[in-house]
Amino acid sequence: AEKIILDCDPGHDDAIALLLAHGDPGIELLAVTTVAGNQTLPKVTRNALSVATLAGITGVPFAAGADRPLLRAAAVAADIHGDTGLDGPELPEPAFDVVDTHAVDLIIDTVLAHEPGTVTLVPTGALTNIALAARRAPEIVERVRRVVLMGGAVHGGNLTPAAEFNIAIDPEAAEIVFGAGWEVVMVGLDLTHQALATPEVRRAIRAVGTGPARFVDELLEFFEHSYRAAQGFDAPPVHDPCAVAHVIDPTVVRTVPAPIVVETAGRYTAGMTVTDLRGPAPQGCRTHAALELDHGRFWDLVTGALARIGEP
Ligand code: BDR
Ligand code: CA
């Protein structure tokens, strides 16, 4: 199994990413860390603990991290995720608490505690914690297997016409992460806008028939309304589990190598992930863009994980 640290801001799709990581046998979840983004740090952290409680995740350390971007003022996505960050379903009271370690330290300690080249970082929120970890302990950069992140886009954005939310709210952190020298896989909007939770997908999830599956269906119900109102989607794009799916099976989320840099200075384009697809990528290119999703197999992974989680 691939060892991962999930760095997230739950968030409807982050919650589903966590369930996929927990339920899929191809993933060994080493730690879960939280970062401000979809909602404030206390809210997303509580949400992560609630989802873990509902899914029966035990023995995995959870830690809270940065409560704001490196330089910019905090921004939340209440229009998409509601006031709690996870509006819609009823959430259980968390059965456990975060560890007494900052997320950045937990990330560093976890990477250093494992063999070089074995730990993959999977950020599904702003890249603040990951950038801080790379700065505080630069030796982790060559020890990490790779960074498979949800964020950015080759074309277009969602928070702004040019920039995707996770990158746009902390472009300086993203610039550090994309430029650090480790392998980075950008699972951006080009890919995640193919991961639509269609009525057929919703039926397959409900057919699992468990509490966690019902919970996911309720998340998707809320998400569908948000995305219809905010961005005109019929079925909502379920971004974050696509990054986990790439780690499980790179043929489900297919990528191409391409140079990628992050715009931090643009008046209208801050947070844009400028991706060079003009020609063949240079030898040794360490950044990759996800372009093509196998929709059926992706959702099979999600329903399979829910079936395996069962009724904890
Ligand atoms: C990203 O922004 C967040 O609202 C979602 O959780 C996802 O990580 C999509 O742009
Ligand atoms: Ca997220």
C-alpha cells in the first residue's frame, strides 16, 4: 500500500477523500493534518475528527496546522461548503482529539520516521502547511516520494477566472511547493471537473446502504445545490478524492509531465498555475498535470471504499 499523509480542509470533497483513503486497500493513511481554507481552522479540524469518528478511523494521528495563509488574509468558501464547512448531514461528536503537535511538525516527523522515498503527501487544501514543512525541514524534500495535490488548473479557475481556490488563497505557499524540487502532481480543475457526482453515481453510493454511504450521499446533496447556485453545474465536481485516486491507480487519473509555475504577482491572475504544454516536457521534468479521468473506475474506487468501511 502507498503511505500517505492527507493534508486537508474538510470540506465536502475533503471528507470523501478521507473516506477513500481510509477504505481503499491501496492506501496506508499515516496521518491527517488540517489547514484553514474551506472554513476556519477550528471548524475544518472538528469536521475531520467527526468524519473519522463516523468512519471508524482509529490509530491515525490528526493534527491541526496553519490557521491562515502565509501572507494573505484568510478567506473561506462558505458559498460552497456552508457555515460549518460541512453543511448538510448531521455530524457525530468527535470521539477523539487532535494530537498535541502542530501539523507541520507531524508532517516532518512522519516523513523522517519512514524510509526515504516511501511517503506521499496528499494536500487537498491550501498549501500553507506543506510550504512551512518544506521551509522548516528542507531535508524532507528529497525524502518525500512525491506530492499529489488537488489544486490549480491548466486552463481557468474557480475562485477567479484564472485561479483555483486552493492555490488562489495562498499563492505564496503554492509557489514554494511547486518550486521545491520534489515531484509534484497537480490534480487540478481540468481533471476534477470530470469527477461529477451524477444521479447514477449518487444511486450507486446509496446502494452501498451503510451509514457512511448515506453520509456521503447527504454531502453530495448539499454540494450539488452549492455548485448549481455558485457555478452553474448540474452535477457537482468532487475534486479532492481525485488526488487520492491518482495515488491508488495512476491509470484512473492520468497525467502528463509539464513545467508548472505559480503566479503570485498578477493583478488579475494571482494563484494561476501557469502550465507549459507547448511541446514535449524537458528531460527530468518533476511537475505533472492531471488531464484525463476514468469516471467509471474513479467512482468504483469511492463506492468500493465505502463498501469496505461498512458500518463501523
Ligand atoms: C477545492 O477547493 C475546495 O473548496 C475544495 O475542497 C477543493 O479542495 C476545489 O477548488
Ligand atoms: Ca479541499
